[in-house]
Amino acid sequence: MNFTLYIILGAVAGIFSGMFGIGGGTILIPALVYLCGLTQHQAQGTTLAIMVPPIGLLAVMRYYYSGNVKLGMAAFICVGFLFGGLIGANFVQNFSDPLLKKLFGVFLLAVSVKMIFTK
């Protein structure tokens, strides 16, 4: 297991979560698929495990029973996410609303183009 990578992924997701209110679906799922080699199901299940209390407990259980949750990976990403969220939330407070909307849109567009055009 690459603990450092998982903590960094969690921190990046936390920063973007703090800045834009996003993280799991837009940061972690693509990162787990493209950087960590997980299947889409494993990435979704692992991301849900990160957000278990209390958001996705029942969904995580379903993914877990199907063998699609990487608990060790989820624990380390969660550590990074915790601190990254605080960093991102602090960083973005001085951004204007129009700038934040534009940055969020560009980010989502970049992720969608990557997912559409990559095998």
C-alpha cells in the first residue's frame, strides 16, 4: 500500500472539498481509477467508505460485501481529507463568488473531458 499517496489524495480531495464543496465523486473516484488502478466499482465503494459517518454506511456495506471497498486505503485518504478540507476552506474564503464559480466549472469540465475521452 502506498500510504503517502493515499494521504495526499485525501488532502487534495479535502482541499477541493473545502474550496468547492466537492471531493468524493469529482476528485477521489477519478484519482482512484487512474492513479491507483481501481475499478470504477472499487473506486466508488472506497470513496463511500471514506464518507461513512454518517453519509454512506448502508451503501458502503453493500459495496463491501461485494468486495469493492479498500478499507486500508480509505482510512489513510480520510486522514488527508480531514486536514485538506480545513486548508481548502481557509484558502478559498477570500475568492469572489464569480471567480469561485468559474474555477469550479473549469475543474468539472476538465474532469468530465478526461473521463469521456480516456479508455
